[in-house]
Amino acid sequence: MADLLTRLMHLNAEYAATLDDDRLEDWPDFFVTECLYKITSADNVRDGNEAGIVYADSRAMLADRVLALRRANIYERQSYRHIVSLPRLTGTDKAETPFLVVRTMRDGRMDLFAAGRYVDRFDDSAGMLHFRERIVVCDSARFDTLVAIPL
């Protein structure tokens, strides 16, 4: 179990660094081919609502999202800094990990952009961990009009 927790910590650290360093093209590689990535609120989860503000059910959809961010979407330049806590195993292939995301805007303004938890199901094939599901459950139901960069 300790080895799995260490590997999950490493996976989360690399995931956060990939987003924070603007290596978005590498982000889909953290997921298996048929996966689920969703950003939703704690209220939606509590009420049993499946809706989310971002939804992708394959690695190809994640890659399309990155392509859209790079070529089609227009948004103010910004960067994220993830603060990721320790994962807690909730099953043999499940974990929850608390997180905070600070967003820094072009003018230097910093905001606590998101707080919540990752609810993950992971795949441990061939000695490599990948996400089968990453549900980003934000504590607040209030979202910026454009969540440009993945959380």
C-alpha cells in the first residue's frame, strides 16, 4: 500500500507540473484511452447530478480540448499553480486527493481559483499508473466563465 501511495503522489505531482508548466499537449497522456475527465461541483455530486462544466470521455477528447485551447479559444493569458495534498486510497483502484489552484493573470493578480478534491479511478497496467477517471469536484458551485486550462 505504501508503494501505491508513493506512486499516486508522484502521478499527482507530475500531473500538476504538466499543467502548471503549460505542457498541455502532454496532459492527455496521464489518462487511458477510454477515460472520463469531468469538472463539477460538490453540490452536483451531493445532489446526484451528472452534469459538469467540462466533460470528456476519451483521451482523444482531451487532446481536442488542448488543440482548441491553443488554436480556437480566446482567453486572457493566465497560469495555474496547483497545491496538491496527499492522496487517500478509497478502494483498490480509487483515491481522493485534495487540491488548491492559484491562478495568476497577465497583470500579476493572483486569485484562489479552485479548491476541492480529485476523485480518481486509476489503472495500474504494466507498472504505470494512468487515470481511468478523474472527477474534479470543486468545493464551490461558482465558476469563472471560462475554465480555460484543465484543473
